[in-house]
Amino acid sequence: MVTTDEKGPLTAKKKSVIIRSCDGDEFLVSESAAVLSTSLKKILEEKEDRLIHLSDIDNKTLAMVIAYLSTHADDGLSDDLKRSFDQEFVSGKEFDVLKYLVLATDTLQVTCLCYTVAKKMADIMKNKLVEWVRREFDIQNDYTPEAEAEIRRLDAWAWDDRQLEDD
Amino acid sequence: MLIYSSILVYNHTFVLACQGTITMEAESSTVHELSSSFPDEIVTEILTRLPVKSLLRFRCVSKSWLSLISSPAFIKMHLKTANNDIMYSHHRLICISANPHNHFREFSLRFLLHEAAVGSITLNYTVGNPDIPIRIVGSCNGMVCVAIDEENLILWNPSIRKYKRLPFLHIRSGSGCYMKDGFGFDEFNDDYKVVAIFFSIFQYGPYKVLIFSLKANKWRRIEDFKNGMPLDHSGKYVNGKLHWLVDIDGCMDIVSLDLASERYEKMGVPHNADNGFDDPCLTLGLFSKVSTLHNSAFWNAGFYPHMLRLWLLNNGEILLSYGCVIVIYNPKDNIYRYPPIDNIASIHQGDVFVESLVSPSVDDTRLHEE
């Protein structure tokens, strides 16, 4: 059961919406935060319903996205504070967590969060082995061993001088 | 060591007029999906934020990654993301170093500005004989133009270690003829261009001008340079135009050459530049949004005159390369500081370039899918 806090008749009523994750958890979100997502904004413009069900975002990921949206909707925070929040937000997060996050930003169309997460994923990826990348992105290697060796030979200097990581 | 007499900074309306943008073509040719668990747009967003070196390796991930990373649309998008990165993660300072003799060194601009220990890379590019003079003509959109022995011009992308020798110009140096040059990007035609102005000590203008287009891969003659005599060795590139400080019958002016329309224009001098114009050792430095005229005491000292380069940093500071000096200048407090470069005295003539995959060869298609 979710309740919205009613203000007095003279205060403008702060509108909220309820967003439900694919595993059934419900989150109360201010409309000002929700509309930072282009998809949610469209839904809210089209229907009066205050309950939005997201069939492909789990509760943990949704909680993170909502924390992000609420912070960015807070007019009391300076841009500098929001920027440092963004840095904190992605720091220390596992690649797996970031994968779900970036997919959620795609579904919800939250461009600035998508860029922040993509940057962090790139930072993690940059020193990884090709095999690691194939695993994480679920990619089949469609090269013949000869063709792959040929590409590696072309810019051999890009491979030799750093320790590439596989975990 | 720093004995600059003045730096004049003023708002210049013409440089505000056009902010270059790169139009993105839609990604259309991808046949296979890039990942079975991610939409292609997401994979592209992540890959545009990777360093060039990682991207060169990740061409091995799959054929569809190879074709994405090699596609002109992706290369442009990657360049644009790198250019816009406010942390300067993909920006490099490239310098000519006297130690080792006449070699290029590069530094991460990000580390340099944040006073972290700066490791440098000595680029494995040599011109054969280290006694042959080298000079950086300019840097723009991921590409660096270098003059070797004042005769051979080279377009070079240090981040992918590829270069291209421009067709040879017969300058007949030693017979009173010499060349002034400039390098920039023509956004309208999506083309890198090099300009060569030919001088003779026996003649005071107009001067013959050739322009090299990377797309056409050839030099072509354009309208002569009639507006006085350019003083700087290399024109300074800002927003689609090259600019030279010129001497017209003893008066200074700034003349620009639009790389798209190939038209010259007199820009006029800065209104507050009066006190600098009596000095015979004036050189022009330009950056986006603001123009600077720099009056230096180094000219007579025999250092490298007319080689001022500067970049406006997003914290308001200016990175300055002048002769054999690289400093960071804060115009608000009028303070100079040295970047934390080891062996800084051996560094001269720096320029900033951004890491990119752009290739100086026009027909570099051999890596595309068979």
C-alpha cells in the first residue's frame, strides 16, 4: 500500500507516480523525477494512470535509476554536486550491475545516465582481453584463427606493452 | 625565465560565429548485431568512449565489431566524443624534444593539468636523420601536420601511428625562396587541408598559394595571397579558417583564409592591441571564442619565433607553447605555472591533439570485411 503525502490546500500538490519493477516491487517517485526519463514522460502524458509497470527492469536496477533521477530532479543541488554524485554513483560498481543499468537507461531513455554508465563501462573494458569482452557482451567469435591473427598483426604495438586483464 | 611583456586577450566576434559540428550519418551498414545481449546503440555508446589503443585490439572481437570500429560514422562519433570530453582524457600534448635529439614526445593533457606525475611516450617516429629540422605545422581533429626540413610535409595521426607524405613541393630553398604554411579542417567538405604560401626575397607580394586536399590527394593553386606579408610561420586554425598576422606596408592586420570557400578576409586588429604593435616581434595565437595577440621578448634572443600555440582550457586557464616554453597561464590572476613535465627544458614546440581513429590515407579500406 502506497500513500502520497497530502499538503495543505494552499500548497501546490506535489504529484507522484508509482513505478513497479518486473519482480513486483513498487517505488513512489515524484513526477518531476520521473519525467527526466523520456519514456516515462511519454507514458505520463498519454494516460492518467499513476501506476507504471516495467516488465524488464528488476528492483535493484530500478532503485538505482530512481535514486539517480531523484537527485537530478532536486533543484536545491548545484550542477557541481550533481556531477560529483554521478561520479560516486558509478564508482565501484561491478560490470554486471552496469550492464543492467545501461539497458535500463535505454528502456527508460535517460540519456545523461546512459553516457555516465557507458563511460564507466569503457573505463573498465579498456585494458581487458578480447576474450573477456566476448564473454561479457555475449559475442561469438566469427573469425577464422588465421583472420584473427592477421588483424592482431596489423597493429601489433597496440597489444604488446600492457598487461591485459581477464577478470 | 618568463619575460613576456604582455598578453592581450579580447573577445573577437568572428570566432563566435560558427561552432563546428559534425553531422552523423545513420549507422546503416551493420548486418550482424554487435552483441546478443545489448542493442547496437548501447554498444556504440560504450565503444565511442574507449581509447584508440583498446579499439584497435577490439577489432578482433568479431567481424561486426571490426566493421563498426572501421566505419567512417563511428570514427567521427568517436572523435566528437573525444573532443567534447571535459576531463581531457583523450587529449595529448605532442612536443618536439631535444632529448633525445629531435624526437616527438607526447603527454596526457589530463595528467598534465592535474599535476599528476606525467609519464611521456617517445613516439617511435623518426625522420631518419635526427639533425634534419622538424616543425609542427598544426594539429586539428585528431591529425597532426609536420614539416620536415621545411620541404616535406607529412599528415600524421600519432594515435594510430599512421602517416602520409604529401606530394613534394619544389620550393628551391637556398635560392631566396621559402614557404609559409598552415593546416586545418574544412568542415563543409569534411576534408583536411594544408596551405602553402610561396615567398621570394626578391618579391613583395602577391604570393602564390597552393592548397592540399586530403580527399583529392593533391595540391591545387588558389587565389594569390595579396594582403601583405604573413609574419607567422604557420597560420593559426580556428573554426574552419586559418589566420595569419600580416604586415601591410608597415601596419599590422590579421588575414584569414576560409578553408571551405578559399576566400581571404581582413579581420582587423584587436581594439586593445595598441601597445603591442610597435614591437617587431609580434605573433598571433588564437583559440576558439577568444583571440590573443602575444608580444614576446624572445624574438631577438634567437629562439623559435612565431610559433605560439595556445589552448583555452575549460577552467579558464590557457595552455601556452611558445618557443621552448610550455606553461599554463591563468589570465584571471595573471599567474604562470609549469606543467609537471620531467626534463621540461628540452621540450619545445608543443601542440595539442585529440586521440582518434582518423586515417591520413584516403584509401585505407583493407581492414573492412571481405
